[in-house]
Amino acid sequence: MEYTVIIKKQAKKKLLGLSDVHRHRIAEKIEWLGKDPGDPRLDIKKLVGSPYYRLRVGDWRIIFDKDDEIKIISIEAVKPRGDAYK
């Protein structure tokens, strides 16, 4: 049930600008997400009024879209908690 993970340019730029500690934690969760997006330990929620989902990693939010038919997860944004829902 492994998915292909695509990280958009904006999300990749933000991810590369983070400290090593945050970048590695987020990268680990993204890898875990690609292996099994249905895992309840990932703390994934559907965003209300939006086609996107969010994955919580500490004070950071990973906003993504997934297509179950073709098994693709598209990381749209990596944002701090306060900016993620604006």
C-alpha cells in the first residue's frame, strides 16, 4: 500500500530552510506517510472546506493531497501551526 510522494517546490523550499532537527523529524513523518497514510498514529485530519489533509509534526503542519486510485501523495505546504490554516 505504498504511495509515491511528490513534494511541491514551495514545500521543498520551506523544508530546506528549517533547522536540521525539524527537517529530519518532518522528513521521517513524510516517509512514514508514504508507506501507510492510513496509520492512525500519524495524526492526519481532513481540512474542512478543502480537498487537502494535514499531518501534524510538533508545531509544524504538512498540508497534502492524496489520490488513493493512483497512490500519489502531493505535499503542498510545510507551515508553522499558526500559519497553516490561513
